[in-house]
Amino acid sequence: EITKNLRKMRLKNAFEFRTEELRMNLDENLSLKSTVFEKDTPSHNLIEDCMLLANKAAAKLIDIGVFRNHLSADARKIDKLLNELRELGIDVNFKPNLPELIRDIQALSDELNLRAEVDKLIIKAQKKAEYSSINAGHFGLGFDKYSHFTSPIRRYSDLILH
């Protein structure tokens, strides 16, 4: 219940992209035994949402620091995306409101059972997130301020923020 509520609140301003992680199982000789696509579980989603909230909260506490910024995609890349989607049989009318456009694309791709593939194309059309000492918000997450805070052992930016 907590997981569903956290996710629902977050997705009011953000996007959920379906990605599958490929897990490779090896035998004792390190030869490939099998591959399995792992799906997210409710516990994974809870941890993800809590980490995002912690990162968001940490960013709100600072005026100067290391921010993780993600700007909205430019029009040229969105036009290219819409052309690629038309080739797949997904014809979406352009909307100037990019979040609405992305949600429309995802809804149509769900109907055609092409969501994971289409989500990859949407991600490819986006600008890459960047670190900066100046906050510019995070488009994909729908956050006004965002930073990396939850993995100081793995990421130097998190350590700096700590």
C-alpha cells in the first residue's frame, strides 16, 4: 500500500519507463547457463521511491552543491521520435506539453504491447542528465530540485553532498 501511494504521488509529475534487467546465470565453469529478464518487485519499487525522495529532500536543503539536472528534450529530437513511432504504427498528434505527449505515446504503446521498446525510444530522445553546481530541476523525475545523496560509497557526487 505504501509503495503504491508513493509511486502514484511521484508519477503525477514524472514518467515511469519500463525496463527489464537481464540476469545471466553461470555454472561453476563460468559458462552461461541461462538468462532471465528480471521484473521489478514491490520491494524494489519501495526502495527506489524512498531513495528518490531522500535525494530530492537533500537537494532542497542546499542552495550550493552538486545538483543532478535533467532538461526537457528539444523539439528536433521529439520530431525524430514521432517519426520513428509512425514507422512502428504509433501515430500520435504533437502536443506542446511534453509530459502529456509522452503519456499519450506510452498509452498507445501499451495498447500495441510495445511499451518496453517504445520507452527505450523515448529515453533515447531525452537529453542526458548532468551534474551542475547550479540547480535546473529534473524533467524526467518531475522534481524542481534533485541531487544524488543515497550512494556515497559508489558516487563521488553523493559523498560531496554528505
